Amino acid sequence: MTDAGHTTLVTDRLLLRRPVPEDVDVIFHVYRDPRSCQHNPSNLLRDRDGAESLYRSWDEHWRVEGFGYWTVLRHQSHRPVGFCGLKYMWFRDDQVANLFYGFDPAWWGNGLAAEAARAAVGWSAKHLPGVPVVARIRPDNHASQRVAVRAGLTRAEHLDGLGFDGLEWIYVTT
């Protein structure tokens, strides 16, 4: 288990906290929306059971590793607007921290994903030194590419390859 430190992050506009069982409804709300999964169709949820399964896998990573995907809330609201965080994964024979972000489309275009992703990458630099952060992004997902760059990642074309939903462009911390 990693000694990951604090489980809550605070930015200028956001609070990132460990997901709780009540977040299952928000997971389902975000990932049943085809717009949220346009570039990653395998993420589309068909029923609430899928959201519960996602929550259980996220919670297991938190229990084992001491960090994971955070639920993202605006300071002024108790209603989550999305999810962002890091999860260990194997990438080309190396253990990396996969950077993940997914937000309710109602909140797109406000810079919230970039703000949350910057916080996650900053947290990683402090608590997971030496572990590269990787974002896997579809070539036509320009918004997600901008988020990765704003979070401090750079394109690593030599690592591009096929993923679950097709070609993935790879962005990494340097």
C-alpha cells in the first residue's frame, strides 16, 4: 500500500474527495450520457449496476493504494460535477499512474477538468515521486488533449498505440 497522504484536494474552485457510495448516482448520470463517452464508447453505462461496479473498483483502488479517482465538487455546491484522479496501471511493462477525468457535460468548457487534473498531477508529483503520469486520449478528442497539456503533460508520440476504443495518443509527465 502506498502512503499517499491526504485524500482530499482543494483548488481555487474545486474540492476533490474520495468517492462515497452516494456518488453512484452521479457516476451513472455522467457515464450514461453518450456525450461523455463519445470518444470512449466502452465507458458508456447501460444501467445503474455498471455504475455500482465502477464505484466498487474505484473504492478498491483507494483501499489498496491509498489514492484513486476523486469526486469533484465546486466549492459552492454539494453536487458533484465529475470525476478526476489517478489509478495505477501497467503500461508497456511499467507501472504508471493513469490520469482520468470525466465531467457532466453541463460543466464542460469551464476549465474545471483542467483545474482538477492539475491538482491530481501536482498531488502525484508529491506523493508518487518517480511514477510517470499517463493520459491516453483519442486523436479527435481535442478538449481532453488540452486538459492533459494544461495539467502539465506532454505528447509522447512514440508511445501511441491501440486501446479499448481505438488509437490512443499518449501524454506523459516529464
